[in-house]
Amino acid sequence: MIEELRIQITAAQERLVAALEADEPHEAVRHRARLEDLIEIAARHDIDVSAWVDRTLLRG
């Protein structure tokens, strides 16, 4: 589960960065929400994802 969570977080961040670079605010909101969901899931399972997450991407 931890490895899959890390993969999903990485993918969400990559998609978010791509949406921001393409100036697609709607897509950025979607990917930011997915990233926040994954962080919440990790917290519920006591998984520390702080090293995997670029917190600057969470500011919208």
C-alpha cells in the first residue's frame, strides 16, 4: 500500500505541475484535490508522506 500511495502522489504532483505550466486552472484544481485526498488517506493510515509531497503545490 505504501508504494502504491507514493506512486499515486508522484503522479498527482506531476499532473498538477503540467496543468499549472499549461495554464489550465480547472485541471490544476482537480489534481490538487486528488493530491489532498491522497495525503488524507495516508494520514488515516499513519503514513508520513511529508518527504514525498511538495507543499508549495498545495497552495492554490
